[in-house]
Amino acid sequence: MSAPHVKVSDIKSRPDQPDCGLGHACQFCPREPECTLDKPRHEKLLIEARLERIDQIVLVMANKGGVGKSTVSANLAAGLAARGYRVGVADADIHGPNQSRFFGFVGAHVRVSERGLATCDFETAPLAHPIKVGSLAFLMEREDTPIVWRDAYKHDFMHHLIGSFDWGALDFLLVDMPPGTGNELITLCDMLESANVAALLVTTPQEVALMDSLKAARYCQERKLPVLGVVENMSGITCPHCHGEFHLFPREALARRLEETGVQSLTQIPLDPELARGSDTGVPDILARPGGTVAEAFRPVINACVEHAREHFEQAAVHSLNDAFSENLQSPMLEQALEGLAPEQRDALRQELTDMLNIEQQRLSGSGRSKE
Ligand code: ADP
């Protein structure tokens, strides 16, 4: 799957403005003190070159910490990877980066190469492709260092996360967002404007968390960012003694508010100690218990991501075909071929070609829409 958002080539081809071609930000570059090239342009090129190879970005958002956003990101990534997709997880939760722990990379540090900062690659037997993890934690000397970020640094970090890490070709990049709708989100949304981005909201059924998460939904609606839906986390619990299921918090308020906001609930993930244990041991629970209730609860979320990416791909394909069709109808070769014909035959043939191409376009648009 590849969406047409390539813009790098036209900038790169300008010989008056050379680029160093290195895949990491100037801040990591040993040549930086002597470098006289245009640094902001280098940063822009880096980000565009990365985005060009990523088909679908999913921002995993919540307005409140502790509702399970990182847990959902890690397990969703593992679920997509288990279906054979190439997946990356960008840990943008700059105040509490957790993905290094969730994938067993505590204490890992990254190498800087010509191609950028190396991701840590989570590999396990059933996965066709490793899950690529990029996190601020890999840039810190110690994981338990408290992080106090000035806004300018936050902006830099978001750029490094997407631009400097060597993500390679990905079907999905899941971004584990910091809680809230603050500067980080705005920076990231601005940076990803040309990419195919959708949001996934995580909430718990408690009223406070719920109100906060819907703020995120409204932000997405204002920015015209598609919302895949809401994951209701910690929704329900199974008694370890009698195995009966019960809800700690009532769901009615959540259902009512979701309806008011026009956002659909995708799934309810139970409060399950194994899910937390999986995160602590560095193997996402969905991989450790592929047939379990948690894996089952994640299925609609995985489907929603795949469906969204497919729709986008089909729409992009229809657009490219539209362009190719209209170019072909005006091509000099076609004109040459038609030249030998009588004018009325020429017009009839041209009309026939146009009708054929229209039918094909309609067929493709129809197959795109049928998945909505
Ligand atoms: P956030 O990213 O929103 O701050 P985390 O994903 O870090 O939240 O989750 C906070 C804590 O709750 C973690 O210890 C995690 O293991 C635990 N947790 C999250 N979801 C569940 C769940 N459904 N069942 C049990 N524990 C969970």
C-alpha cells in the first residue's frame, strides 16, 4: 500500500540547494559545527522522506494519563504485526516513555548511522516482520531520569521521533501520544499534514477520563483528523474466584456521550492482570495469549485500522488512475494513432475509450466505497 504524498524529489532535484543526504537530524551530526547547508530544509526533507514510506499513521490518544494508551498502542502494534503488517511504534509520550519497557528494551540505547537513529526491533517467532520501536527512552542515559521539557525541545523531539528514527517502509506507524491536546499534538498534526493520519481514542468508563477523552475527539473533528473510534479500556472485570463478570463503573454515561459526539466505540477491553503483566515482562499480551479474551477484544480495533488503511489506499489508487486516464486520453501517441481515421470514426472511438475508462473508474470508486 502506498499513498501519493511524495514531495521530496522535487526539492532534492534543485541543484542550487544541495542536501547532505544524512538520515538524522543536525543535532546528532558530528559535522554540524562546520556545516553551512540549510538546516531547516534538511529537517523538512528528513520528515518527508520518512513519511513517504509510511502508509498509515495512527495517533493513539487520550486526554488523561493512566487510562491504558501505551498498553493499547503496544498490543495493537503486536496484533497488526501478527497479521503480517510492517509496524512501527513511535513513543511520543515524552513525559513518561513506556514502550521500551512494553517491548523488553529497558536500558537500550540507539546507534546513529548515516541512515538515522536505529529503532529497537522486537522479534518473535510468529511475526513476519519485527516491530520497530522508537522512543525517547533510548536517548536518555537512565530510564528513571525525570524529564522536564521546554516547549522548544518538545517540538525538536517530535521532529526527531518521526524524522531521525530509521523507520524504513511501514504499513502502520502507531504514535503513542502524550496525554492531552497540547503543543505536542499540535506540532505533530502540523508535521503530518501531508500524511495519511487517523486517531484512535482510549478512555476508561469513569466520567472524568471520559470527558477528557471526548475533548480529544473534538480536537480531531476540528482538525478534520479521521477518528477510528474509541477503545474503552478497563471496562469490566472477571472475578478470579467465581469467574463472573462485573463492571466497576457504569457504562451508560459513556455510551450517551459517545453518541452525542458522533464517535463510535470499537471495543471494551477488560481489566486483566495478565495484560499488565505482559507489559511489565516485555511481551505484549496479545502475542502471549493469541486466543484469549484480550486478543479477542482487540480484534475490532485491528480491523478498524486495516479497513481505514485499505480505504485510503483505494482512494489514492482511484486518484492516480484518474490522472493516468486523463493523461492517456490526451497523449500524443493516441492522437497519432487516431490520425489515420475519418473524423467521425475518430470521435466515435475517442468517445468509446472515454466511456470504457469511466466504467473502470466507477468500478474502482465503487469497490472503495463498499467498505465504508
Ligand atoms: P497510559 O499510557 O494511558 O498512561 P498505560 O498503558 O501506561 O497508560 O497503563 C497504566 C497502567 O495500567 C499500566 O501499569 C498498565 O499495565 C495498566 N493497564 C492498562 N490497561 C490495563 C488493563 N486493561 N488491565 C490491567 N491493567 C491495565
